[in-house]
Amino acid sequence: MLEQQLVNALSLGCVYALFALGFTLVFGVLGVINLSHGAIFMIGAYAALQVVTKLAFPLWASLIAAFFVAGAFGLAIDYLVLKPLRQRNAPHLIPMIATIGLAIFFNSASQGIFGAENLRFPSDLVPDQQLHFWGVQISVLEVAIIALSFALMAGLLIVMRKTQLGRALRAIAESPKAAALLGINVEGLFYLTSFTAAALGGISGVLIALYSNAVFPLMGQPMLHKGIAVIILGGMGDIRGALIGGLFLGFAEVMSVAYIGSTMRDAVAFGLLFIVLLLRPQGMFGKVLERKA
Amino acid sequence: MEWFDNFWQIYSNLVLTIGINALLALSIWLTLSCGLLAMANAAFMGIGAYTASILTMNYGAPFPVALAAGIAAPTVVALVIGGPTLRLSGVYLAMATLGFGEVVRVMILNAESLTGGALGLNGIPQLTQWWHVIAALVITLLILWRLRRSRIGRAFEAIKEDAVAASLMGIAVNAHKMLAFALGAGIAGLAGALNAHLTFFIGPSEYGFDRGVDILTMTILGGTGGLTGPVLGALIVTLLPELLRNFRDFRTMMNGAILVLIVLFLPKGLWDPQRFKSWFKRGRK
Amino acid sequence: MLKLSKVSKRFGGLSVLQDVSFEVPEGKVFGLIGPNGAGKTTVFNLITGLLAPSGGAIEFGGRSLIGVKPHQITRLGLGRTFQNIRIFKEMTLIENVVVGMHAHLDYGVPGWLFSLPGFRAQESQARDRAHELLGWVGLDAKAFDTADNLSYGDQRKLELARALATKPKLLLLDEPVAGMNSGEKVALMDVITKIAKRGFTVFMIEHDMRFVMGLCERIAVLNFGKIIAEGTPDEIKNNPDVIEAYLGRDDDDVVAA
């Protein structure tokens, strides 16, 4: 039954990777650890749910809604909070603390607005057919999750590696001042990155909401913790790290549930994290040095 | 004195909690003063709490011994993980310590036989007296105050501003970072041990991310410039839920909003000696 | 006193220094000059242990510096200033200089914890010495100002005072007069001459030719990561390789023929 586990792990890992990607993008390009990414994840899920229940849109439309709503939040956070801190040249930790405040604010606001209970997507909307091939069973939903995640990640990778935009982003990641001197529109690209990262986070929120059939205000928090684990494992600021780290975590979790028992599930993620922190704190692809100004 | 007895009957827990939170805020202040944002202090608090509680509950250890162990255990852990992690700087360190905090929480959750797992430890003897907390706070304040005036305190400040330049002043940067980290861990552990024997029940969820954020808020709100700030911040953040008791969700939102607003508009926190000085100067004109 | 032998440094595929050898004699003022990008600050970074050489040897007083940590190198007697000024901006001038004395204060925990006489005496001596050093560079009047408020030239002088506080045998000065006007340069030249007379060995990197020729007793010239000449100011002035290295560049100060 190993193949079955692998397939389960793949879809979970994809979502982890997608979430971690947004997280690591903001860190790589803006140099900020955005701890409100979990809240944005949650906002994406709620946005999709609202669109589907209140506006009776089809499921695929809700993904688009989540993309843009979450993206808008990400952009607003950047413009209203992160940008003034940038202009003030605040030390790195300060924006992180601000995003913690934002996360708390959004989480409790959504609890106030939507209530604390678990909400569900209408069951008739969620595809639940199972496909069988090569002795393995996989649901249509999982296929969709894997396909969508891979498409988004591939798209991002292509942009980063093969386009002028990607080169500009990588230049900013190295040194924003130098990039500005080269004529790159650094502020504009900061906005774009914040939007895109949040949008990816929002999509991963919808996907997890469908996968686990639960939407609740604090859903972003455990995801955030896993996201931290993923980017530490994979190396912060590195896209390959987020991808591989996410998939790796997905596999590790599913394997441990299958072979050790579900209580150890979180322990595995963090046990790995612990070992990585002790032996190679910069993760697989990360660098120890702090970026230049 | 009757009003005092009444007051104490109702509010003693609150007052002692303020004292314990002040200790926690000071522990983060200490690491911040060396330029480290170590988000692991909540986890260290937990290690101290569990160590002390296990000793008193299962082995009947006398309180001072339990407290000493509650200080020693997280300090030792800090020394062990400090080596590799303190090489990281700034945000990398913050993330690594955040991750470490999660690791500790999960370990506590899974070491059920020892820690009671998710159910936590219940029935811890309520040994903490008011003078324990006062003594701990006063001694800690004293040590930190003297530390600031010594070459070690200056070294911390230098490292916080520019670690490379500091090393070329002959300052052993890594050793000093380790000192700040480990001492902060010890203080947090003491706070945890005292807290456990006050609230007689502890559980793993109390020492996670939320607690870490609470402590950080206290320090940032109060002000990182000196020792008064963290204490003031602890006072406000502990009292605020009591004052806003009727607005449950609202007060969590307030917490979050406070953090963001302080960071944006009062970056050095409420208690900022330099700001007061400039007010004075303006007033004189 | 300080000897570099066949030192090289590569960053990935880029070779920044090759086969660099020279010797800084004790008690003299030594200069390292060369066009921009020649690798001069890299030499300082190698000496002070911030970078490790890819090859070669660095010896100070007969003792190898390779693999030694920066704070230990400072304690061996090397003090340094930085090309891009790294003073502690939020501290006062006097605090900046006192930080430099860190390694030479040796009171223990009881000392600072209980404010014992030994602690207070050492702290007081440190402050007096800091005032003295600030006086050497002419900044004593501003001792209690915040370092951030200083002019550029004064910040450089502060760095010098701070480096002196570490009780160095050898002072490494990275572009000590960059950004100063000619009046300030002359004043600093005076200060450095006086410092050298007190027995400090001075090793400086500079662009300003007049400054270097006026102060240094021996000069080495670095170009594209290689030493192309070493000798007295007169020898360097007339060295054809040196002249060629500087001709045709947009440097303000070209070696006068």
C-alpha cells in the first residue's frame, strides 16, 4: 500500500508547498517574515466559501475569488503596513512583529464575523468520485489539487528563471538598493510580490478547506507553523526549498501516520525541524548570510 | 488594613501574574538588547514549568529545588541549541527559534507519561507566595540593571548595532549572544516554574506561539529602551483583558491592533526615555 | 611586524587577490594604494579575520593569523577602522570609545554585580582614557553627543579614537580621510603623525596621493589584485608601472611626475 500512501502524500505535500511558496516569496524578495500569511490563507478559504454559498458561483470561480481577495489583502498589508516600515528602514524584526499583530487581528475578526465553528463547503459542489489506476485510488479532488498546484508552481518557476521579471525579482532579493540603481521598479515589484504570494496562500487555503472539509477562523495557525517548518527545512527565501520542503513534509507526515500512528504526525514535522536546526540551520538551500541592503 | 485583605483576596492572582509576566517580558528584553529576536522564550517557560512541576508533584521536591531546576533546565537547553542557531542572524534566528518553540510544544504533547500529554498536569501544589514573585522580580531587575552598566551590557548594545564592528573591538560576539540567550531562557524558566505553582494546572498549549506573541507584545508595547518598558508593558497587557472583560473577541483584536499600531507609530514603545527628553526640550522653549 | 606572503583570495571563479606579499615594518607608517577595485579592503578583511584567504600566509609578530577569529585578532593587537564607517550610531561618542576597551577590562561577575571598588576604578579609568583619546582626535568637546549627529569627517575621527581604545600595536586605517575637505585632511594628517610618534604602527589604505606621500614611510601598490610595486614614496612616485596603473583613469589625484 506504499503507492497509495505516496499518492496521498503528494496532494498534501503540494498544498504545503504552495503555502510555503507564498511565504518564502515574501521573505526572499521583501526580506520580511510575513506571519500574517496564515491569516491570508484563512481569508482565501472564507472568501471561496462565501462566493460559493452566498453568490452560488461554481467551485472553480471560488478559486479565482480566493486568488484575488487574498491577493488584495496581501497588497493592502504591504501598502499600509510594510511600506511605511520599509521607508523608515526599520530593522528586520519590526515588520515581522507587525504581521503578528495583523494575524491576531484578522483571526479574531473572522471569528467575530463568521463564528468559531467549522464550516463546510456544500457537499454537492465538492467532487468526490474516486479514480482507480495502477491499483491506487485517488479522488478527483486530489487530482485537481495536484494538477493546480503543479501548474502554479511551474508557472512561478518559469517566471523566476526565464523571464525578465524573474531576473528583476532575483536581483531585488540580492540587494534592493542595487536593483533600484539598475532601473528596476523595486516598489512596484514589491507590490506585485505581496499580491502574488498572498494569492497563492489564498488558493492553498481553499484547497486545504476542500481536502479536509473544514473552514474555521484559526485554520491558518497550524498551517503557518507547518509553513515555518517547511521553509526552515528547505531554506528560507529559496523557491526550490519551499517546493521540495513542502513535498517532503507531506510525505513525512503521511508516512508517519501510516506507519507510526496519527499522534506522532506533528511530532515528525517538528522532529525533522529540530534536527535540521541543530545540524544545518540554513536548511537545504538557504544561505547563512543576511542579505545586503 | 481590611480593604487590603479584601483587595488581596480578589486580586492576588492578578498581581502575581503581572509580576510573572514582567519576568517574561524582561527575558525577551534581554535577548532583544543583544539584537536577538529569540521567539523561544515561551518554550523555555514551558520547560521550566514542567520541570519544576514534575519535581514537586512526582518527587516531592522542596520548592527552592524545583525553582532552581526550573531555571537550570531551560538554560541547559538554550546552551545546547544556541551553538548552531545563534550563528544565524536577524530574521533567520527568529524563525529558527519559532520552529524550536513548536518542537518543544510537540515534544511535551507526546511525552505523555511524563507530562500528561494534551491533558497537562493537574494539581500542582500552590506553593508560590507573593514574596517569591517579588523577590524573583527584584533580583532579576537588579541583575539586569547592573549588567547594563557593565562591559557586558555595552557589548550587547554594540553587537545589536553592528556585530562585525563589535567583534573587531575585541568582543567575543558568539559568547555574548549565548549569554543573553541562555540567561533569557533561565529567567523565562523561573517565570514558568512560579506560574505553574500559582495556577496549579499547566498544559502544552500554554507555552506555544500565542504565549510567545503575548510576551513579545508586552515588551514591544512597553518599550525596549530600558528596564521600565517591559514591566510597564506587562502591567498593561495583563490588565487589559480584565478591563475589557466584557468584550472577549474584541480584546484579542485589540491585542493585534495594538501591536501593529505601536510598531507603526511608536516604534520604541511607550516608555522611551529619548522621546521624553525631547518633550522636555520642547517644553522649555 | 605584519607579513603577508603569497596571499590569494578567490570568490567562486573570481580571483580578487593573487600572490600578494609585503611586509609592514614596526613603528612606521605604511600605505597601501591602488586604483578602485584593486582589492585593498579585501586585504584588510583577510588580515582581520573577516575573510579567510584562499592561499598564502598572514603573520603578525611571527604568529599566523589564519583561522583566528576577529575578536581574537583584535586582542592580539590589531585595531581597525572601516571604509564605510561602522560607528555605533545610537551611542554617545564616549560610549563608542569605551566599547573599544572591552577586551582590556577584566572585572568579574561579582565586580559588576555588586559595584565593587575594582569595577568602579576600571570603569572610571576607561572613561578617562576615552576622553583622552577623543582629545587626540579633537572630539573631546562632543564626548556626550550621540554619534549619529556627527559630521562625516568627525565620524571618521571617532572611529580612529575607538580603534585606538583597543590598545593596538598595529592600526589598520581604511581610507581615513575619504570624504573630508582639505582642512580636515591636514588636521588628520597631523593627528596620525602624532599617533605614529607615540609608537603605534600605522597601516593605511588611501586614495589621496598627497596624503599618502606626505605621511607614509613605505608604500605598496596594488593593481588588479597584484602588488606591482613596494618601496619609499620617491621610489613609488617614479615607478613606471605605478604611473601606468593610474594614467587614463578618472582618479582625482594622479601621481605627479
